[in-house]
Amino acid sequence: MERTSVKIVVAGGFGTGKTTLVGSVSEIPPLTTEEVLTEASVGVDDTTGVEGKTHTTVALDFGRITISPDVVLYLFGTPGQDRFWFIWDELAQGAVGAIVLVDTRRLESSFPAVDYFERRGVPFVAAVNRFFGECAYTEDEIRSALELTPEVPLVWCDARDRGSSKLALIALVRHALGRLSPARA
């Protein structure tokens, strides 16, 4: 039996929960490249809203989900700081889609990820990560702030929760499949 590999990117700004989401759904212990935030990052990394953050991804996070004997999802989490954005092109190459995690305390941290996937025509969903607490914005306000087109799904998730993270992945796969031509789907 031939196995189909599906690559999905989990992206977003610094501290939005990418490592947490990959870890919550991966069937294997996730590979992470987290390092301790040091004094060298002071003034370089904007920790506004995530002052308690002590570690950061410096290359990627990797996880795997076996959907069936012949379909496997490979998850690649991006680093969030702009100094590591050069890695995104490698991580996004060949991806069928992306989840852009959104922290409503710092909506502006999601702008670059949304722009990145829009410019490249990569299907994505915006996933509002609820592990930061109650959201003060409506879906329409978030869509407006992120300038999402009506075709882009906006979902709510808690990156710590396996079931919630799976629902975000399902929304992405459905959205990506919906963009394929009937012959390719």
C-alpha cells in the first residue's frame, strides 16, 4: 500500500501557541527546537503580552498524525520571531495548507503570517487560540482586523486541547480540499 504524506504548517506570531498545538495532537513525542530566551533577545523579541515566556522555537516543531494506514499528516511549526522568518520558506514548501494561530491580546502578531500565506496562495485557516482566556472581540472584528476574505475559515481552538486542535486541523483540510479542482480532490 502506498502511503500519502500531507504536510501542514502551524504558523503565527511569537508566543501564539504553535509548539503547544503541535504537541497536543502529535501521536509521537514532538521534535522541538526550543531554546531559553536570554538577555540577548531583550530589545529584539517583543515579549509584550507574553512576559512570562521563557523558551522559544528557533527552527521548527515537528509532529505526526496517522489518519489511516495510507494517509499521514506531518505538522511543521514555525518559529514566531521575525528574525527566524527565513526558515518559513523551507517549512512551507510543499505544504497543502497552514493553521495561523491568533492571539487576540496581540492581533498584530498574526498579520505577517496571514500575509505570508495569502501572497503564496497557500490555503490557511485562522485559529483563535483560546488558552489565553476569554476573547474580547467578535468573529467579525477579528476578521476585519486580520483582513480575512470570507473564504478563509476562522475557527476557535485551545492549542492545549487535543480535540480542539484536531478540529482546527479538520477545518484546514476541508478548506484545502475545497480549493482543489474536482479531479485533484
